[in-house]
Amino acid sequence: MTLFENLRQIFLSLLLLGLALLALYGLWVRYEVEPTTRDGKVQADIVQVAPDVSGWITAVQVRDNEAVKKGQPLLQIDQARYLLARDQAEENLQSEETSLAQAIREDRRNHALSAEVDTETIERGTEKVALLKLAVARAQTALDIAKLNLTRTVLRAPVSGVVSNMTLQPGDYVNAGHGVMAMVDTSTLRVEGYFEETQITAVHVGDKAQIWLMGVAEPLQGHVESIAAGVVDRERDDKRDTLANINPAFTWVRLAQRIPVRIAIDHVPEHLNLIAGTTATVDIEPRPGDAKVRRSWPW
């Protein structure tokens, strides 16, 4: 083998080694320096829909996974009981108002004939008027509540979104305050990225972000909306009467905490259907001043 061939092999070996080191450096910068995470999720606020009154369901006006607008009727609860309660409250109010009107006429007559009517009778009449005014107010409140309950027999969508986990049918009985379905508030769709604490110093509110959804070729554009102010300390007991429960420390390895970062999506293509809970990768564009951020190694 000639000297030239030896030099060529040495040069090729050094070139391949340099390319390998460059690739390793690129991977290190990608996963250890630049703020990026593959631990991201599409998230949205989930509203637990519950009726305000109890009763049998007479009509279901939506289907599972149907998109609805805020205020749109979802289901109808039997109104017979609540109609009777409203009518009874109206009758009680009319009765109390009639009694009050009669007491007011008597009180005025007693005051007009104060020379002939004793003081105690006049005072009792005035007191009766005051008590009946309170009774009328209570009857009016009872009527307002009865009307409100009647209105609440129609369960309406609290937000605009998509109905989820809807299995109700006419004839089912629902209880007040118990969730009967969930709604995904589509106006709150976002991405939650969990970044290691060694990278969080390079993340700022307003930074541009690229979002890669699993199975979607084109990235979405977004920006950092907020950064979590704290995470759970798993090494402490919530009970105040006990000592702190500290796990043994492994001096040769320290795992970085992951900090939730909320990413607002700037634009969603019309053909793309975002689904809460799906996986995403988030790349945040670093600022020029953050180019020197490096991992704090544990040793």
C-alpha cells in the first residue's frame, strides 16, 4: 500500500469521525440545549355538564360528539312537577297580596279614625301591614325560584364545544348537580408542553413555537402563553403533623423536573381536527441571548 493510499484512508477516517462528531453535537444541541420536548399534549378545558333540577328526561336534543353552540338545548327534563310548583307559587303570591291590600285599607281607616280607635289597635294594624309585606316578598321569591326551576328543566350548553360521553336516552332519570355529560370547550384548545427544568430558562412568554402533531406532516405555529409557577413536590407529605418524607438521594443521577408550558395555537387549518389528549412535539425558537444556555450536569 502506497503512502498516498495510507494518507487517503487516514483522511477519510478523520472526515467520517468529524461528521459523526458533528452529528452528535447537533443531536446534543437539539435535545439538551434548545428548548424542545416530545412530551406534549393537545389540551382543552373540559366542562362537566350537570342539570340544576332532577327529573325524568323527556327529550334528548344532541348526539354524542356533536358540535354545539353556547345556550343550545341539550336535553329536556319533565316539566309537570315544576309547572305545578310555579302555579302554586303564583296562587300563594296572589293570596298574600290580597291580604296585604286588605290590611293596608284597615290601617288607613284606623289612622283616619284615630280619635275613635285606641292606640293599641292602630299599632297592631301597622304591625300586620309590615308582616304581610314580608310575606309578599317571601311569596315573590318563592315564585321566582319556581320559575327558575321551570326554566332549568331545559339543560343548555354552558359553552360552545363538542359533546362527549353522551349516553342519555329519554326515560333516564337525572339528579341535580350530578354530571351527565362532558363538553370539550373548543375555544380553549392549546398544547401543553413539559420542558425539563434545565431548559426552562430559555423559555419566555411570547416566544414563537412550532408544534408537530403525531401523524400530521405540517407543523402548527404558536407562541408561549404562560409557564407554570410550580410543580408538586413528591418528597413532602401534605399532612402538617408529620415529618417531611425525604426519598434517598442517588448521587450518581439526578432527574430533571418537567415544567408545564402552555402553548397557544396561532392558527389551525380548516382540514385539521384537533383532539384533546393527542401527542405533540414542541420546538421553541430560542432568543439570541439564550444561545449560551447549557445543561447543568450533576457532577
